[in-house]
Amino acid sequence: NALLMTDTCFHDTVLLKKADMLSTTLPKHLLPDRVLNTDLTYGEENGKNYASEFDKLKNQVIKTALNGGKVLIPSFMIERGQNAIIGLVEELKKYGIPIYADGGTRKVFDVLQASDWSDKEIAFTMDNVKFVQDYDKKTNYDHRNELLESNEPMVIVAPSGSAELGIVGAKYLIPFLDDPKNAIIFVGHLPKGSAGYRLVRAKADKEKTFSFKDQTFELNCGIYDFKLSAHSSIRRSCDYFKDIVSARGKKMKYCLLMHGEKRNKEAAKKLFSPYFDKIEFGYTGKEIEF
């Protein structure tokens, strides 16, 4: 049996409960003897506390909106965007502040409504979430322009999470930068060199301008980075593998190290060694024998 370990977190999120140890969910004969994918995103670091980061997000969103500003939350369209919206919507409702889902973030809600997608009891109604309409070619109506031109405070959650591409990069990013009342809040991993990464760095360095798509714009809005992690750390993965090996009564045969920088793979190979007979680095195009 092989385990495909994708994005794995060992803490509860708004949408889902944390991952259980496999020894508590599988009979011994179904426990894996090899691991063909790993989550090495955070390396040896444990990441930031999810509940604490969400509180920071909520406080900054409310503060910005009550000061008359708009909040843009670039997010991954699956899971991260829904976590942000469901976790914020009831608090925003108290203040009469609307929250909008756009792009793929909006479309995933259709799946959530039609599926048995979580065993958590979430007090949530779709009536409190607004959806950004697609551009209407017949009437030339652009809902996004209407939101951007509005003077009312609001929260918009849209892909992409790094602000480089998608609706955020094409439509929202530049209009948000100019107004000092506004805030752009990142909630996920920002690859080095991406627009989101550069924005966070620029604000930390107190830069006054920001270059995007060969143009330079004034950087007046607030920029924040609160990590709503959906990832494990290497050390937490060690506990996960130790549980499997303990329940099996012997080491697993093979581990393919994926989803992480080279330095994270090197650290993982050392720390995972007590639990596997053979460990290899994975990369696109690699053929494996196990």
C-alpha cells in the first residue's frame, strides 16, 4: 500500500479537522509500506499558529473596513479562500460589511453546497456571502468596476494567492495600491519573486512605489501577511511516520521526497531515515522504482 501525502496539516482549520494518525483510522494490514509524496513546504519550521494568525486577519479586516477602506484578500481558490470567507463572514455581518467571493473562489462554493465536504459542524449560511458577477458582454456591465468605484467598505476574496496572475493581478491589485485606507492581506505561501512576495518586502522596507507589469505605481495601501497554513512541517511528518512504523512493527520500504525546496528535502532525508529503508528526492520527469 502506498501513501500519497499531499498538503497535510495537523491542526484544525475553519473548514476541516486536522489529519488523524493513520493507526487510529486504518487496520494494520492497510497501513502503507511506502510514501510516494510528501509535504515539505515549511521545512523543519512548524509554521505559525493558525488560530492566532486568523485572529490577526480578522482584527485587521475589521479595522480597515471601519476606517472606510476596502480589503483585498488574494487567496488560493480552493480551501484558503473559503476558509477566509467562512471565518470572517459572521463577524463582518455585525458591522454591515459585505464580503465578496470572485473567480474560482466563488465557483468552489458551488461544490461545497452540493457535497458532503466536511465533518465539522459549521454555523454558516451562504446568504451572508456575496458573489462577484462575470463581465456581461451583452450589456457591457462590469460588476468588478462597480465594486472598485464604490466608496463603501468591503472585503473581496479572489485568486491568485500570490497576486501575480488571475483576477487579482488583472483587475484588483493596481486600484487597491493607491488608497491609504485600503489593505491587501495575504493568507498563503508567497513564492520568491511573485508580486505578493515583492509587495510584502516593499512595505517592510518602507518603499513608496511598486513595479508591476513594467509600470510603477504609488504604494499607499496597507500590506499584511497572515499565514493560514495548510501544511505540515518535517518534524510533524516525522511523528506521522513514526506512528505508522510503530503500528506496522517495522520500517516502511520507500519514501519519495516531494513538494519542497532542496534544502528541505535534504533535512527531511536525514530526519525521516529511521522510518524508511530507502529515501529518494523526487522531481518532475523522474522515473521511480520501489
